[in-house]
Amino acid sequence: MRIASIVGARPQFVKAAPVSRALAERGLAEVLVHTGQHYDPQLSDVFFEQLKLRPPDHHLGIGSASHGAQTGRMLEAIEAVLATERPDWTLVYGDTNSTLAGALAAAKLGVPVAHVEAGLRSFNRAMPEEINRVVADHLSALLLCPTEAAARNLKAEGITRGVHLVGDVMYDSALYNLRLAEQRPSPVAALGLAERGYYLATIHRPANTDDPERLGRLVGELAQLDAPVILPLHPRTAKALDAGALGGPRGSLRPIGPASYLDMLLLERHARAILSDSGGVQKEAYFLGVPCITLRAETEWVETVEAGWNALVDADAVRLREAIARVAAWDRARAPFGGSGARRNLYGDGHAAEAIAEILTRPQEK
């Protein structure tokens, strides 16, 4: 059996690494296709190295462009690869333009699509990611869901065939890589920080970075927090800040370059709290037992909010300050934002990748 895996962005490298290992253990041939959506070495090359993800068989080098132009270029290039490689399955991950282009190219060539992280919904169609994930799900023959909520979302849309609750491959990856991270020099010590003595922030979504007034408001609030705020800069965010969104005094804010995945895990693990607009970071915070304050109005990971480990504040200064106050009063005997207290295992048993590899080898319904 031959499987084409389409990746292109930092979160997809994290998700693909455990799946690639599981495919290899079953003796399944994998053709790894990197679209080049993330092309900065700190967002691409270092991830392949640290995650022990083998070099891609095809690097398409698409790079940055508008959504339509980028997706169109990817579609054309992926189609050519799939026509040559003739895989039995095309595996796509998450909700990026690489996901959408991979699913479209495969579907038009009659290659069945398997979608890892199927069924997630923010119910906000203004988000490009929401469009990508909905289209990919409706094109997929296998829908590999990380959570029960994701499976319910698919059922509500009339998708019931080929749906499998496998758990979250990011949980697999976090368990595997945290052990590796702990063997490395600590980025916390290198930054002169004390454990639980700083906040970690990430901002990268266009809704936050492309609106100077909104970004300036968020940055201004971060600068006023009561401990250092480490802000690893995504290239899009760095560009926006260079254009003047940072403004005013930096106060507590400490921007740094993009953090590698292993360094990021350690920065997350030892933070007092995490403030982020990233879906993956929200989950990693939950895995690690660190309060997360989400700089969005909605989340795909609703179970983290229901469990009391994630607070949605959008760009509202009052709600952000209230969430920080809850963190300050947190006694670790209960969830910081209410909920049921102790963290439950919401994301599987750490063997989602093996489940995916096994499902791919099964005879499928016609």
C-alpha cells in the first residue's frame, strides 16, 4: 500500500511525525509531500530535524501568496505529484491551504482522502481554516476524529460513513517529544526566567495580526502583565509589529524569534499561563496542565473550555484581565476557570497514530 501525506505548515509536521512512524512500523510506503506553505527555516527545516521526520520526497516550494493564489498553485503541483506517484490514499492534516489543496487534488484524481483531525468546527465561516476543514471533510472517505465532539459535528452535517474516533495525534507527539525536550538545554534558563515566573504568548492568526488596532490592543495588554511575557514571533506577526503595531512601551513584553517545537514544549510546560490564538497551543496547554487564555472569540477545542482549563477572551481587555486574575488565584486543586477540577483524558491514549495506520490497512466500504 502506498500513501501520499500532504504537509506544509508547522502544526502539520508535528501531526505527521507520529503517523509516519506508525506507517513505517506497518511496512506501508509513504510519499511525503511538503507544499512549502511554511518555508522559514525556523518554521520548517528545524521541525523536520527535531521531530525526526524524514526529508520530503517532494518539496513544492509554493511559499506565501493570497489564499486563492497559494491554494491554486498547490492544487496544480500536488495534482502532478499524485498523478505520478499513484498512491492508494492521500492523507491530509488539519485545516490549512495545504489541507484543502491536497484534498481537492486527490478527489479530482479519484484517490481516496483520509483527513486527520476531521470534524473540528469553530462555526465561524469568516475563518479561512473553517472553510478548509469543512471542504476537506466533505471530500474525505476516512474521517479520523480526535474527539467525541468532532464526531458529533460530522454527524450533524450528515457525515456518518468512514468516521473513526482515533484520538489526537498531537497528544501522541507531545508525549514522545517531551521526553526528548527534557534532555536538551532549557530555554527557560537561557532566557533568565524562573519556572511559573512568566507568561507565554503566541499571536499568528490573520484576524489578530492584520488589524493594526486589534493587534496593538492585544500587545498593549500583554505589556502590562505582572510578569515577563515571552512572545515567539511568527513571521506574519513580526512584520505587523515592524509596521508599527507594537507602538508604546514594551513593558513586560519580551519578543523572541520563532521557537523550535522542543523549546516550545518546555516554554509551555513551565509557564504561569499561556495566551494564544493557536489551536495547537491550546491543546498542548491542556496536555501539560497549564491554564490557557485564548485570544479568539471561539475555539474548535470546546472541551478544554468546558473542562475549565481554557478561557475565551477574544481581544477584550476586561475579560483578559479577569482571566489573569483567575490564574493568580489558582490553587492547582481545581481547574483555573471553573469546570470539573481534575483534568480528564480528552484526547485519547497516546496511540492515535497507530490507530490511523491500522484503519488505513482495512478493506473499506464501497
